[in-house]
Amino acid sequence: MLKILVYTDGRPEAAKALRFGAELKKRLAAEMAIITVRSSTHATEDPTPIGVDFPLDNRHALSAGLQRLIGAVDVLTDENLFDPQLSINIRAVAHGHLFICTTPAGERIAFYERFGHFIEALNHVIEDHRYDLLIISPPRRSVLWRFLLGDTTRKLALDLHTSILVVRGGNPSSRYLVCADGSLSARRQFPLLKTLLPTIKGPLELIWAKPPNAGEEKIRVAEECLQHATNWLENCDKYNTIRKLEGDNPTELILGAAGTETVIMMGASLRHDIYKRMVGSLPIQILSRTESSMILVKLPPDADKDYFKDPFSC
């Protein structure tokens, strides 16, 4: 079962991530939790009411983080995951708070308020509960803003301990554009794609951005990858097309092919960490510029398995 963690900061953009997560949950029967992270602590705030049924009509008496989470409950209620909630029961946990909401089918969804460094707090929850995918919709920043305060998506791409779905223009019913050049980075995305396959209702395209100076071996590996992936998708009754693009700038080729209403899927780069931090791998460059949604697949637990030696199952 896919385990997804959705981040909310209470801004309007966060609702996109919550809706995307809700739809994945419904289509996959996935396990889902919601998290918000605060850099401050609650030491100077009024005591949080612990272990009692707290009426949501009085939400403004709670901390900013818990108010964000209650806002997420409202969004998920609008998405028909919950019946209207009248109250919550808050528990104290290490470095934060937790409350649980239950769906009409009896499924429990956890809502975490965590204190501390943004990435570290996320990684602690991810490692404790083994979430497979973080879904987030950070607001777009200007180049100057990213220079001064840093790029959230870049930090997540470099340091988060699980795969990431950054929600922008594409939604669960949009076209999926899967970058498949046969590299180890590209191959690592197929286990997650296999899990997500039942959720994909729109067109699915395999894309290869071929550099003009690609050698014979790179061409052979890419062609083999595209063919294996096509055969697998056809066996799973998923119609797909192949796009082979050639040019000096693969970033521009992929951005142009994706447009603004697509879900791009790429495997995390295997380049050396120093190179990624100073220059930026191809996936990081795409992530920082695309107006579409994007899934960046990190190393799965069974990454040493060659998914192209034997035919994929569905």
C-alpha cells in the first residue's frame, strides 16, 4: 500500500496538494497523513488542550499550526473524505502535536503539527512511519526571493528522504510525461509508476530528450528502455506514446513538451552531491522552472532490482 504524506502551510496553494493527495487516496486506497512544520515552539503560547474533545468552532484559540491542520480537515471534508467534523482530540507527541480524523469507512488519517527545522522535521516523520511520497504545493517565488531565502523545492529534491510530488498545474487526471532515457536514474521511477498506474486516467507519454552527441551505447540503452516500458504499459492496457526529442538543451526540450497542465515524472539524479548543490541536476532544473506538477522519485528500497530483466506485472 502506498503511504503518502501531504504538507500544508495554510496558504491557498496548499489546497492543491491536499486535493491531489485525496484523489490518490481514493483511487489507490492509499494510507495518508497530513503535516505542517513550524520553526518556532509552543513554549510562549497558551497551553494546548490535550486529551479533550475540542470544538472546531473555537479553532482560533489554538496555535497557528493546529489551525492550518483544521483548515486541511475542511478541504478534505469538501473532497468527501470525511463527514463534517465537530471536534478533535489533540495529543502531545515528541516535537509537536497530533490528532486523528476517521473516514466514514473507518480509516484513520493523522494530522501532525511538528516543531523544528523544515526538512529535518519532515524526515523524522517520514522515517518513523515510512512514507513513500511527500505531496507539497509551495508558492512560486521570484528569482530574487529564491536567492535570498532559498528554493524550497530544491532543498526537498536534495535532502528529503523520500519521493516528492510538487503540485502545480497538473492534476491526477492530467497527461503524465515519463522521462525515460534508460539511465539508472530513469529506471528507478518505474516501481513508483507501477504503483500509481491505476490512478492514471489521462494520456501517458514516454519522452527521451536525446543530446546531439549521444553515443551508440546511450542510444541503445534508451531505445531498449522505451521499448520495455511500452510493452509493459500495453500489457497493462495503458495506452502510451513515445516522444523522441533532440537538442542541445534537454531542460528546454522537456519543459516545452510538458507545457503547464502535465504531471512530469523523473528519477532523482545519481550525480555527485557537490555537483547537484552547485550546478543542479536535470531533474532539479526542471523542478525549479516547470509550471506543471512533477514527481521526483528517490531511491526505492529495492533499487538494486533490474525492472527490465523480466516483464513487468501490472
